[in-house]
Amino acid sequence: MATKEQYEAVLVKAEHAGLGSLSKQELDLLMRIYRETGSRGNRARRVVDGK
């Protein structure tokens, strides 16, 4: 289970550097966030879906 700080770090890295800069482990974590409801899930969907 990842911590809140790890979730935030992956989201920030994906938002600023793009999906290509993420490692396999970070991508797995981002996709876990993607399935969440709430603001964190919304941010992850925006990054992945490109909106």
C-alpha cells in the first residue's frame, strides 16, 4: 500500500514530465489512483486521458 506522499509524487511527476517518464511501478500506482473516486482520481484521469 502506498502512502499519500507517494501518490502525490507520482501525480506531480506525471503532470509535469508526462507518462513516458514514469517507471513501471509508478505507472501501476497511477492506474490504481485512476480507479479511485474523488479529486485524486480525477487528477489521474486528467493526466492519463489527456484532458
